[in-house]
Amino acid sequence: MSLTTEAAASIPDYERYDYATVWKKRGIEDRAERELVSRWAVGETGIELGGGFGRITQVLEKRIGKTFMMDYSLRNLRRASSRLEKTTLIRDSIDKLPFDDSVFDFVALIRVMQHIPDPDALLSEIVRVARNGATFVLAIGNESRRWHRGEGVAIKVTETGHRIFTTPLSRYGHAGLERLEILGLGAFDNLIGRTGERLFPLATLDLKTSRLWPVKPMLFIRYRVRKADGKNEPRVKCGCGGRVLDGRCDSCGRTYGGIIDLVEK
């Protein structure tokens, strides 16, 4: 994953990590996840946080009018730019999302939260940038049999510096989020699925049994955002505080290319 709330000195080496390799031989799981998120994607504006190489965003931009994708890795973003048709790509961390309040109808956070030690701040940011009634989709590993405390516990640090935490499902709550549905996927994320990765009926079977989420390795949770804020347009904030319109900041005049890079300020 390529989002962080850690200090710059602790940010993993994302440019040395090729996230696309994680999905080799996992065609069944990929197909099931993309189909499920597509069913829930609705609205005029949407964003995927930590979208990697655009695996899920590619589905969202076919369902949502105006789409954005954030990631910290330039390597991922460059790969995403070759497969996405109309999505605005932004490079930045998630300490503070570069948007005004109440701008998105749909927010997706897929396989990212396990790298965040304290989800509260991130959930607050998601609620802030989402419109009242928006859909938020969270995908996390099913850690129900592994956690022992009501807080995140570091369980692994990869060679590239990724920290993986295990956190109970009950920890992912916020006053502005109403949990509507939990489904589970990943029944074929194993030797059977990877050997027969083109047996797409197995993806259909995984989806049809998704309500058996307690025994599935991945949980997909659908929330509705509840708040009293109005509706604004999703314009990216430049580092100076201005707004980026058509690749140019309306305040300082800085111009951006195909990727709005807010890290290299």
C-alpha cells in the first residue's frame, strides 16, 4: 500500500515496491473484488485512497462521473496513468486530504487501513471530505480471530518498511459513519485459486457466498456518511492553499502535469 500517516523519515520505500506483482496469479480474487466494489460505486464524484496502480479505480471511473485517485508512489501513479482514462491522479500522504469539506459521493479505501496504526484520524478525514449520504467502502483483512486488544498492534514490518497492523472490526467506527453491510471475499486466495486463476466462475461463487464473511479472509464494509454539511466541488488544494484548476494553481500559478504531485513541493 502507498499511503502513510507517519513522518517523512519513516515513510516506506514505495518506489522500490511493485504492488502489481501482488496480484499475479490472483485473477479470481481480483475479479471478485472489482465486481463487489463496482456494485456499490455510485455518485457524481468519487475517490480511491491508496489506489496503487489503478486496479479498483479503473472500475470506479466507469460508474462515477468524476473520479480521483491518491497514492504516495510515483511508480504506482505512472502505471495507473496508463490504464485510467479520466481519473485525476494525486500524489500525497493522507495526513490531511487536499480537498475542501463535503466534495465526494463515494470514497474507497481498499487494503490500506491495515497499514494505519490509528484509524481515527483517517476516518475523520474521510467523513470530512464526503458529502452527507455518501458511500464509504472499507476493505480490511479479517483479523477477528487474531486480535487480543481493542487497539492496533504491529504484527509485521516488510523489507520495504511497510508496517502491518491488526485491529478489531469494532475499531473502525465514527460518529459520522453508519455501517450498512459487511461482506467477505477471498475464499480462493489459495493454491486452488492461484492454479486456476482463469476459472472465473469461482469468482462468482465467492461473491454469492460473500455473506459468510466471518470465514472469509477479506472484509468489505459499506458505510453511509451522516452529517449536516452541504455540497461542494472537488478541487485539489495546492501546497500554497490555492486550488488546482486544469493543472494550474489559481493562487501561486504553479503548473502540474498528468499527476498532481503534492509531495515534491
